[in-house]
Amino acid sequence: MTWYLPFTSMEFFFLLLFVVFYGGYLYRIKRLAFQFGQSANTLWVKAIIRTVYLGLLVIALLGPSFGAMTKEIRTNGKDVFLAVDLSSSMKAVDVPPSRLEKVKLELQDFIRNTNADRVGLIGFSSEAFVLSPLTYDQSALELFVQSLSTRLAPPEAAQLKPVLELAHQKFTDSRTGREEERSKILVIFSDGETFGENLQTSIAQLQNQGVRVFCVGVGTYPGGKIPEGRSYKKDPAGQTVLTKLEPAALKTIAQRTEGDYYEINQNTSEMPRLLSAVNAVKSELRQTKVVEVAANKYLYPLLAALLLIALDVLWTLQVLRI
């Protein structure tokens, strides 16, 4: 069995809250029963039911997957890697609710409407890593997008060179017998703060491979503050850090690879233009194939939990006789 989402500190926190508060409730009832000279053993029936359906809700939320189902895919020979900046500057709130959260919202719509055969997901900051390989399973990919967080990446500032090199490697690894007929696209979402990297060699590799890179600058030119605890991130001098959109490197990459540059800020989003541009990229490869996709079985624990909730509501048990 595999899981679409990991068990994180948030799930642990809510389970801990349930144990603390419900445990306190059980203690008070048992203490009251003792004062009346009663056992209140029926209390444990409800406790077991509630504990089970809470556990089932958590399991449904995490998305258990076992087995697989087949799906017929009409392919048009187009692969897209989405690379998302996960450095701490993406927490800035100049693009509400934050730069990263805005990107996640926009990506959901992009994935549903792109005509690409396979879409993969890359996260990066000072290094790049694959979060989802190229896949036909858009539902699974959307779940990976929802799990994007700055906690997944090293805290150092973002660098674009590792992203370009990783994309080059992954597109090379995904070659098929008719690889030259497939369109290869890389879409980078970043605020562009890269501190003067030398990207010439990495760009040339993608050019030789025929990869088109579309870049999306996320942020504002005046800049925004980066939340840190209950305040904002400060530099060693104690001054509040302002992170600004710096599109120069992103524009250079897009121009050199025959892609284009777009922006997401507090007022506008050019994601519709990006989607149109990606969908307009043509490929000579056309075929129909049957693939296996992960079968998310979240519905079964969810239905079981709902049945137990209904039982809990409708079934009245006398705990104390007064």
C-alpha cells in the first residue's frame, strides 16, 4: 500500500488534541459515575466508535492506494515538467495568501486543462529534486502539488542551475524510441532571486535537447516581507528582509530556449496565457495507449467513517442513571 500524502505534524497535532480533550471528557464522566456509585461502562462503546471513525477520516485524508486501474490515454507527444521554487522567499505575502500558495492554486487549474500527455513536478531551492516523475495520472499529481511546502527544501536561497540540469537529466532518462518527436517543456515558477549564477552551459544543454522553457515570475517589484514565527524575517543587522521579484535570469532562460516569460502578482495572473502557450506547442507523435494509474481508495475509509458518525448520532446510550 502507498499513500498520496505523508503523515505530517498537522495530523499528529489533531490526533493529540483528540486524545487530550476526549481523554479529559472520559475522565470527568468516570469520576462523576464513581461519585454516584455507578460504572458507566457504556461510555467505552461510544469512545471506541469515535476513535475508529476519527482514524478512518485520517486514513481517507492521507489517500491509501493499493492495486491499480487501467486508463486509455490519447497521447500527443508532449511532456511537461513543472519546477516550483520552495525557498523561504516564496512565503512572502506580497502575493496573497503567499507566493507559494498562489502558485499551488494556479497549478491545480493548469494541470486540469493542459493537453500534455505526461506532467512531472520538481521542487528546488539551493538544490533540485523530483517530487513526481512524468506521469499520466493527473489526480496523483494534483495531490503532490497540494503538499508543496518550503519545509521540503533546504533553507538556502534558490538557484536555477540545479533545476535546469535536473530537467535535462530527466528528459534524457525518459527517452523513447521516438523521442525526437516528443515536445519537451519545462515551466519554472520562481521569484528570480538567484544571486548571479552562470547559467550558460545549462541553458545550452536544454537548447541542444530541444526543451522549451517557460518561466513565471512570482512576486512584486516593490517586494514583500517573509513571515517567520510571529514576526518577519530579519537580516543580521536586525532589519526586516524584503524579497523582490527579479525577473532578469528567468527572462534570459525563456528567451534562449524559445519559451516565454509570464508573471503572477497581487493584481494579475498570466497563467491563462501560459496555458495557451504550452497547449499550442505541437508534436508529431500521436498514439493511443492504455496505462496503469494509482487507484486511490480514500472513498472506502471515508464511507465507513460516515456510517460510524451516523451511528454515533442516532444511537443513544445511557451512561449515568440520575
